[in-house]
Amino acid sequence: MSATGTKVVGNFGRLWGRGYERLGSDLRRIVSIKGPGATNYLQGLVTSDLNAPPIPPTPEPIGRPEPGVPKEWQSGPDTKEEDYGQVTFDEKLRATCFLDNKGKIVTDALLWKTKEDQYYIDVPTSSVDRLIEHLNQYKLRRTKVEIEDQTDRMSTHIIFGSLNAENPPPPGGLVARMDPRHPSLGMRILENSEETESGFEFSAMMESSYDDLSGNYELVRRLAGVAEGAEIEGLVAAQANQDFMGAVSFNKGCYLGQELTARVQFTGAVRKRIVPLFLLDKEYDTPHHWRLVADLQRGRSIGRFTPKELRKLPPRQPRFSTPAASHFILLASATMIDPEQ
């Protein structure tokens, strides 16, 4: 199958540190949709347009100040688009949503297309039963598709810290594409154990070059304000930011739940959206030596010390690596909170 897509060059911000993670069946499930009528069947149920290239994410404006990012990491007035890497997004992987007949979200999903008549739905485990029930409900007798949970032979992985999902091509049995919602969410890998070599282990292939960052994805998506599965069930697509993540097409024909989705978009009546919010106990106190180091480094940056004093100061505190910083943040036990509860 020849994939058609879009190549995007631009600033997608700083990526997370190099690492990999396997998303087990407790987090993600893989549902197969196979048959000569697969595309037409899904086209009437999903918010994305399967007959058009996926909507790519929008790069950050070049030269715009980025609060909290060191100056040497920010783009300057002489920075050009060509200074950034090229990212490809094509029909092999797209973000999408399934809606009920009232236009409310059943679940979000990542939709893989490996053949003209074969799709795999990468769906949060919290929503898989509801999704399979939904799919069977709208499968007519004349619909020539087979619906099956194939998590026992299919699995999904993530690679952090790279924008290159094409070169070199992955081994047989693996398909690699950048997360279509935003590259900072990582490179997605779909593994078919029936097509990989005997004894193949994804972790063994990765461990020589990448760290095992198990648990990182759940943190990354929460910090980015990306809610999934049961967290967004019953919301309008815009409330869950699915329009921002390229999961909704406003140019395709009719699909289940389209009326409410289109009305919200064209009236602009979105009164609430999911946003990331990080809360700490008000009694939390930063360790004294952390504050001391911060004061010293702040003094260096504003020229508070003489050259003689600078020679007596301890060496500069190295910046946290992304995995180390994420592990610290995990101490706060980040969770998705329903503001209406």
C-alpha cells in the first residue's frame, strides 16, 4: 500500500529524552477491522476523513519567546524553518474519535491502516469494551468486515526523542509513524508478533541505544493536556481538544455524531476545554539545598559575584534530564480530574 501524506518542516519544541516504552494491555488494546468494506464502514463512524491525508499538527511559530525555556534553546531572529527536522504524517496512522448518535465521545483512538482492507484501532483499555459494543451495534448484515480484539498478537510501543520514523525502516512485523497528534508524544510502533522473526524482542532491540522509560507516556500526555479513553467519554470532541489534535475533519461527508460536532465548530460555542493543571500540596517545601543551588545559579546569571567569589563557588548544577525531571513530577501522582466533580 502506498501511503499519501504530508511532510512538515518546523519547530515542534524540544523533545523528551531518548527512550522507549512498551504500552501493555493494561493501557492500550488493539482492535482489528478487516474486510473489503472496512474503509466505508469506518468512514461513517469516525470523525477523521479516511479518504484524505491526515491533518498534521501545526509547528510553533519561529522566534516567539518560550517561557521557561533557556535562551540558548530558543529560536532566534535568524532561525529558519530549514534549521528544523522534517516530520512525515501519512494515512498509515491518524488520530480519530468515535461518537455516539448524540455527538458525544465514545472514545478517542489512533487508527492504523496497514492494507487497503485492514485497519487496527489502537484504543485505551478503559474504552475497549465500549468501543467493540459500539462497532458491532453499527455493523449491518451486508457490512463485509470482521471485528476482533487482537491484543494477544498485536502490541504498541513508543520511542521518545526522535522525529525520524522512516530511516532506517523498522524490521519486519513493525510499522513506525510519528504520533499524529503531536511529535512530542513520541513515535508510535505497531508490532505484529506473527510477522516478526522468531524470538524477536522489542526491548532487546532498543536497550543498546535507548533507556527504558516505562510509565513515561502517561506522564507526558497529562503534562500536555491530552486526555484519553474513559477520561473523555461523554464530552463533545472540541471539549477534549480533538479538533486541535487533528482528529476531526470538518470537510468530510456524513458520519455518526456529525451534527453536534459541526455546530460547535461553526458557532464557536466551546465553553470548556481540558487543560493541563499541576497541583502541589500547599505545605510542600522545596529542600533547602535545592533552594541554595538555585540562588547561587541565579546569582551567576545576574552577575552578583566577583570573579574571585565565582572561583570559590561549587560547580554549576547540571540541568535535570527529562526522565529525571519526569520521575520527580511523578511524586505528585498526576491524575486527570473532572472539574465538575
